[in-house]
Amino acid sequence: MITYERDDDREVVRFIGELDDTGILALESALDHKLLPLDSQVVVDLTQCRVILSVGIAVLVRAYKERGRRFRVVVLDGSLVFRILDMVGVTPLFVDIIPRLDSTG
């Protein structure tokens, strides 16, 4: 599921679920530059995303290449999605890490 929210001068796209073959189609549509102009700041909130496949990473990297510094992804520290993005080396490029509120991880 995807929700949109305008927060000050940026567009927040929240993804809930799994970025698998089905979820990726929804994310690609959400990041379409016809819906979100290329000059707008876009934040993709993946704090409620449980899984991300390589096709999901490819969509995020493509959005980063299109938007540069105007593109950020938010993930929970220690989450599976964070670990995968960190392992492939994209966290320094466009990932912001939010600490978990609970101690269970």
C-alpha cells in the first residue's frame, strides 16, 4: 500500500508491505515524474516495508539518478530493508536511518 503526503516543501511517499514484483509496480507509479515533478523533493518512507528485492533497489537507484539530492529514502535502523540497502552500498547515497523505538529490533 502506498500513501502520499505533502510535508512543507517535499512529497512523502509511504510504502507499506513488501517491495516484491507486485509492490514494485506501485512504487514505480508513485515515483513517476509526471505525478511528482523532478524539481520536487521526494522522500520515500520504507519504515513499514518488510522486504525489498533487487528490482526495488533498482527503482530507488533510478529515482536517485533522476533527482539527485532531492531524493531520500527513510528506513528503520537494523531492519531487513536497511541491512539489504547497506549491503549493496546505497545507504551513503540516499538513505536516512531512523532509530527503532523498541529495544527488540
